[in-house]
Amino acid sequence: MKVVVYHADECDPRKCTTTRLSNKGKVKVVNNLNMLPKGALVLDPFSEKSVSPEDREIVDKNGIAALDCSWKRIKKSSLMFKGNKHHRLLPFLVAANPTNYGKPCKLSTAEAIASTFYIVGLKDNAVEIMSQFKWGPHFLELNKELLEAYSNAKTSLEVVKIQNEFIGG
């Protein structure tokens, strides 16, 4: 499965999930936006459309593109990502990474990639990504109910409906 991450070099290298995934051969890291795969599903926290099972074909064919940057600089960094028609945001999930444990929607890049795989129906890929971290399996367990519900939805609208019912919106 093709996963390419644009690395903005804004995080602590010792805590960087992208670096670990790259060292294990699970993702390709690029420092030039032109090296992102054309037509890939782009994880974008400012997108208006959620990842859903209907994105499986895009992921199968063109892979996933992610941005690894500091949450403190996300608005500035995400401007570089504009222009791809397959931008998706992740629905409500809770982080299990040591930096943002328990914080809703503040996922590490690894958690975001794994969530995308899980939601589109590639659960084994999600497990493989999270198995690279001591806390990784806990992320999947912590969010199991939501990840299962999202992965059983048909469309982005259904994913958002599930999310809103869960958070009381």
C-alpha cells in the first residue's frame, strides 16, 4: 500500500511517528510536495469531506498522502496541501500517542494513517501501522467502537452522522 508523507520537520525527531514508520519501511517520506502521488487521498484536517468506505478505491489505486507537521502550526502548514480533489478529514477519534493522549482529534500521523486504512476497510493495514508503537494497539482499542461504526458506513455523510450522534451534535 502506498503511503507518502510530506514531512515539515516541525516535530521532535525522537517522538516522530513518521520517522519510525519510514525507518520500518511502512511509509515514504518526502520533503517536496511535487513528490506526493497524484490522485492520492490527502489527509487534510480542514477538508469539508470525511474519510469513508467510499474512498477505498482511491486508496487502493493511488494511496494516501499525509502532512506531518506540528499541531501548533497546522493552519500555516496545511496551506501547502491545497489543490487536490481527494482531500479528506478524519472523523472524531481520540489520540493514544504519548504527546496528545486522550485529546480528541489531535492524532499523530501514524494514528491518522491507521484510521484511514481502518475506515476504508483495510483493517490489517491499520493494525500493521499501529503495531510499530508500544501504544499503537491501544489506539485501535480505544477507538474500536467508532472505527467499526465508521467502517460500516457507506458514505462520508453517514460517517459524519455517526460522529455527530456520538459527540451529541
